[in-house]
Amino acid sequence: MIALIIALFVVTITGQAQSTYKSAIDLRVSDGYYDEVATSLKTFLSNPAAIELNIGFRVYGYIGYSWFNLSASLSFQYHFKIRSVAGLRWFIGGGATAFNTFSSY
């Protein structure tokens, strides 16, 4: 798991960032409470405004018991430039997350 995180970090650093884009799809691996693997779709509605949809899952298992979490979130983001760093932007916004746990317990 640590090797995967380091590899993704290196690819991110060495990759050339795009200054502008309309939409993007990515895969996220984390140790979150309700999702461990998620996919995101982000699209810009206008130059500063974007929406992002995330759908993820996490599987738990112990002797005789298993859980499966399914989550979805939608957020609105307002992007603005960081003056001291060309090509990077901050964003503020808000949204909602919903998740459900399916269990054999």
C-alpha cells in the first residue's frame, strides 16, 4: 500500500500539469471511514465553478462477519488562482456525502 502511494506521488510530481481542462476522471485510494477506493468525476460549469461527483466503496471482514460500505458525494467548488504559484488553484465549496453499510451481521 505504501509503495502504491509513493508511486502515485512520483507520477503526480513528474507529470506535466495542464493549465486548463473541462472535465477529469480519477481513481482515489485512501484509508477513509466510508470509502477505501473511489472514483471521481469533475467538470467545470464555467471558468471558476466546478462540480465533483465521487462514488466509492470499502469492504470490511472479520471472522464470520463482513461489511460493505457504499458512498456517494457531490460538491460544488469555486476555484481561484494562487498568485505566487503559476498553474495551481485553491478552491472553496461545499457538498453532501451519503453512505450505506451492508452487513451480514
